[in-house]
Amino acid sequence: MSYVIRRVYEVKPGSARKVATTVAKQAALYEESGQRSPSRVYFNGGTLPGEKERVYMEWTADVIDSPYREGNVIPQPVRDAGAGIRDLIINNYIEFYELMTEAKFQE
């Protein structure tokens, strides 16, 4: 895998765990459909140092594909689950990182 892709959700106070639960279910659905590698979901509801009221979902991919690419169908259960938390999300964005591999080592 060449890239780490991380989606970040800024959520309403007190909702990080609920959003993380739904996002984890969505991640499993994406994996079951063959559209993503295994994901991990983590959150900070305000009890830890760092950015509070944040939910993160990250996975790896060989290429960065647009979700709007021809022929791509987002599974309906993913859409349905997301609709249930839409009002809890203040903002969301996506980050992309190149994964360090031995082939990329530089002397």
C-alpha cells in the first residue's frame, strides 16, 4: 500500500463516540464491499489531550481514487448509516499521506 488516507470529522460536543460507532460500521461495510482495505477508527470525546470532539477513520490504498469515478457505487448501507449522524458532524475533511516503504528509502 502506498498511501494512508484519513478522514477527519469534527463533531458536536458529546457525540464523538456515537459518530465513531457509525463510522466504524461504515468502514466495515466498505471493506466487505471490496472498496477499501481494513480501516481503523479512533476518537477523542474530550477526555484525552489533543483535539477534542474528533473522529478519525484511516485506511491504506495503492492509488488515490475519486469516489465519483466511473462505475463506482457507494454501498447503500454506507449512505444510510451516514444519514443518521449527519446532524452531529460540524465539519469533515480528508487527508492524504504517502506511506514510507523500504523501496522509498533515501540514503
